[in-house]
Amino acid sequence: MNWVTITLDDLKATGHGDIIDVAQTTAAGTTDPVVEAIADAIAKIRGAISVGNALDADTTKIPRSLKSLGERIALFALMERIQLALNDDQRDTKRNDQSYLNRVIDSKIRFETPDSPAGNGEMQSAGGIETISGTDRTNYTREGLNGL
């Protein structure tokens, strides 16, 4: 499998189960913050790689080589949610991860072939505006608008 998803168990396996437990127990409302953090991380990665790469039809999957990046994005988001300050190493890692995503976007880096390519339907195609122009222009001055 070239593309994988990130699960609750994956996040716990990173050794940060306490962060996940606190985020879930302090959550107000019906939305599980862990599920939300994972979905946001996956969407961020898929958005970054969408230029120049085919995406998997399963919108919960990202390239295997970016799985640890996705886990860190989700964990850092959960830490911020529960107001747990990042240490210096974590801040540097977060900054480096964002820098890497920016390079992915700018350089159009190629990733693993999706297990089930989505084709062209998932992402919006570039839009365009048809313009009509002519050579006949009205002179919008006092003399040009005489009689109006």
C-alpha cells in the first residue's frame, strides 16, 4: 500500500497517548478533537501535494512517506487545543514541517502512486473568465458624453 490513513492508534503509538486522552476528555461538544485533528492534517497534506500528483480516491489517505508528518501536524494541533505549550524542539519541528510543505507546493514534488487514483474529479480545475474586448472605446469625458 502506497497510501495510508492516520488513525487514533497511530497517534497513540507515537508515545503521546496522554495528549490524546486529555484532548478527548476536555472536549466540549459532540466532535471528537482527535478525529478532527487527523482530518485537518490529512486535508493539509493532500492540499499541498495536489499540484503535480494524482490523489487517492479515498480522501482519508496520504502518501506513506508523509504519514509521520501528518501525525506530527495532528499532535501539535491537539497540543495547542489543550493549551499545552510546545517546547523549543517541537516548535522547530513544526516550523520545519511547514517549510517542507511549502517546498512541496512550490517544487511540485512527486509522491507515491495512489492505490486507487481519484482521477481529476477531486480537486477543482483551474477556472477562467472569458473576456470579450473590442476596439471601440467610449471616451468618458464631458465632450465624449455630450447629450447624456
